[in-house]
Amino acid sequence: MQVKHTMREEFECKIRELLGDKADRSLLMSNDRYNEIVEEIKAARDKRKNGIPLSAKDYLCLKHFDVIYIGDNVRLINATEESYSEIKIIVESGKCLTLLNVHIIN
């Protein structure tokens, strides 16, 4: 018996195939990985703010990623040492299909 997949499931499957082992270094990542990195960034920032020593993982995470707050939303971005004139926002694969649909419809 063949299982029918929703358009979202098929889209996310194709994205995972395309990204392969680059999924953690891409501007597009799984919802779980995205949320995990956001929490790691928040924890590392709290440690730094409270004078708690950072682990190697914390330093690595802060070197590659940062979070910005847009209203009530938290967005994961690639860390930048320059001004925020060129921000690369990382997108969750689950939101990517929604974004594409909005652009196609409009």
C-alpha cells in the first residue's frame, strides 16, 4: 500500500535531499535544528552576561550564529562582525514552503 504524502512533507523531503550534509551550514535548516541553535545562542548569551565561562560549543555557536528580535519574533541569523547592513536570516524549512506560496500567490 502506497502512503500519500502532503505537499509540505514532499517539499521538506526534497529540501533535505538537496542540502544533504550541508544542512547545518545552510541558510535553510530543519525546524528542530533551528530551534536548537536559537536556544543554544540564548543560553550562551546568558552565560556571557552572567560571567559564566563559555564552553567550546558556546564559542563556536556564537561565532557562526546570532539572534535578532523583530517585534515578538526571534530570528536566527549568520553572525557578522560588521554592521547589520547585510543580515542573512536563516529560514526554517517548515516556513520556507509558506514563504514560497505567499510569493507565488502575490
